[in-house]
Amino acid sequence: MLTIARLPVSIVVRPDTLKNYLAHPVALVIPIAVIAPLLGAIYFSRKSDDRKVFACSSLYLALMLLGAAVALYPRLLPSRSIADRDITIQNALSGPPTLQVGLMWWAFGICLAAIYFIVVYRMFKGKVSLGSGYGH
């Protein structure tokens, strides 16, 4: 029910919400597609099929996020007061030196994570017996 109530409230709060949808009508497929996993989650919930309910709810959330991204594009974070203060894709870009430093730190972090997992898996390798726990 909140999904249905969310659209008019969003339009009242941010009147430009539908601008991208009206400019590109093919994008209207996304809000319409949101209904299918929502109905699927309700249906499978009544059937007590938890895996399908989880899959439907995950797809529902993904489509809702996609719909919000389409509505906001090219803004990443809209300003509440002045449109010139919006964080857009263009003004959020980092320069090449920043990306190079980030890549080096990412590579270093991934190496640390890999070493950590190798050490932990080697420390705890082997079979576990039922009598080897606490209290035995």
C-alpha cells in the first residue's frame, strides 16, 4: 500500500520527479514493472514459499531503486532549496589523479583482504569433531 501512496507524495514534494519519465516514455516500463514482484511477493507469501518471496522482494527493491535513479538523473543528490546546489554526475566526478590514488589504495586493500582470508582459512583448516567444542 505504501508503494501506491508514495508516487503522489513524491510528485507533491518534488514536482520535477516525472520530468525524465515524460521526456523518455519508454522509462515508464520501470514503475509498471514494479507491480509484478510486489504482487508476486504477496502471492508467494500466502503460499509460504519463502525463497520466492525473498526473490520477489529483492527484485521489487531493485526496480524501486532503478525507478528513483531514472527520476533523479543526472542528479545524484538533489538540493532541497536551490537546484544549482544539486550534486550531479558532472560535479561529483573525481579527477584522474584522485582515481589513480583510489585504485592504488583499493589494490592494497584487496591484497590485505586476500592475505587475511588465506591466513584465517589455514588456521582453521581440517575437520571439526563433535566433541571438540566448549564444555566437552
